Amino acid sequence: MSKISAQLSLLCLFIVAVNPVPAYASLTLATWNMEWLSDKGDMIQSKRDADDYLMMQTISSVIDADLIAFQEVDGPEPLAKVVDPLQYDFYFSDRSLRYKKSRGSHQFTGWAVKKGINVIDHKDYQPLGLPTFLSGGDLRYGTYIEVLRENQPSLHLLSIHLKSGCFNTPVRRNNSCKKLRRQIEALAVWINTRTKLGQEFVIAGDFNHYMNNPYEWAWQTLLEETSTSPLVKLTANTPAKCKARKFNYRTKRWEHVVYNKLIDHIIASPGAIDINSPVEAKQYQYSYHAVSTYRLSDHCPVIVEL
């Protein structure tokens, strides 16, 4: 290397050292329920080998999202087999600290954020767990982070996983639906608080409800409870055709299924997106070969460009 080349190399290193990584002008956001992503082996759905993890890692690389809202992940170790820890920082729900030494698998929410993006890790939004006077609640909390952006308002992000068992049933007929309604009301409080503070937000995750169905009640309730807080459902027109394998506990066998209705959604405040260009979320759909060959998830990732 010549003397001039060496000097230029040193100059480049100096420039990199004194200039922080710039904030992303636009961000790609994904939500992905990874279905019992755990290496403890206590759940039939969590039993994955190296090839299964490698295939999920390949899907993660293809998606290449800046922000990944994840659900049903037991901890950093299994997540690192799917999302590259050299490229992403992990932010887990505070609930994971409570069960850190647990021998059994747990379902935690969280965020994987590409390195170089500035993040404030806020406390979980615990009301989604439906706390009582005697406990902090048994349901999953919302993992709450804030992404700082240059020359743009910061984004307040919530990764959620709401109560299962109420995909389309009226509230009065089902105890799970009653719990889901309380979670929707708690979600509305969080949204209204962000609006009052003038903060832009995105909520992503597993709502466990067919919110795109005509006359469904969960989305309508959320709109009613946040009437002064305009909401944009970025998944309103997202086609769903998620091929997956589901374990049938009755027959003790895996079954191939296709989910044609969306329960993973992304909603946002109008200021969180570019209103001058259409923003539409897309579902990443596994191939039949991948589903037949590998133990993936019963949810397909949903991605949107903010």
C-alpha cells in the first residue's frame, strides 16, 4: 500500500468514527408470530432441528425488515437462531425477566431492531396482561420501544399478542372474547395517550381476531374507543393465504392447513406513515415445499414499508 493510500484509509476510518450511523429515512416493519420458538423441547411445536432454524433464518434474511415485532419467543437464544444478532438488537418483554430461570417454554413479545437505529426501551404496557389487585396479569404484555429519527418525529412501537380463542365470536358468548374486549379497551387507552402527547405510533402483532371481516366487533370497538385518535389499519386490504402445519392434539398428528383470514395486523397513526404514497402491508407466504419439509410457524410474517 502506498503512503497516499494509507493516508486515505486512515481518513476514511476517521470519518466513520466521528459520524454516527444515520437514521433510516424509511423503515420496513414486519410482525411475525414464530409459534413456540424455544429450544427447551417441552412443546411439540417447539421441536425444531438445525435445518428448521436455518430455513426460518433464511426467511428472516429475505424479509430483511428494519423492525420486527415478534411473538411467541422464549428468549434471546432461540431468537438468535432465526434473526442474526450481529445485525439486530433484541428487546424482550419485561415478563421474560420474571421467567428467566424457568425450565418450561414461554411466549414473549418483543422487537428485533437493526443495529444503527436509535431506540429507547420503555417499560412494557402491562394493562394488556389484564392485571388484578393480586397479580400482574397472566396474559402477554405489549413490548414498548421508541425509535428516534432525524428530522422526523420518533415512532412509538408496540408489539402485542392478544388473547386467543375469539377469532370472530360475539363478546357475550365467550370468556376469551370478554378478555379480548378488555384488552382492546386497554389498547385504546394507550393509543389515546399517544395522541394526547402528540406522538406517532405503530402497533403490530397477533390480534387473534379476524379484524378484516365485515361487521366484526374488535376493530369497530377500537375505532369507537379512539374516536379522537385517527387510526390507519395498514393490513386492511392484505390478502391472506398462509400455508402451515398444525398439530392436532386429538389425533396426535400434524395437519397441513391454509389460513385465508388475517389475524396478524399492523395499525398506525396517520403521521407515522407517508400519506402521499399508498402504504399496504403484504403477507410473506411460505411455499408448499418449505411447509412440508421444515418446522416453521403457523403464522406468516406481515411486512409494510413505513
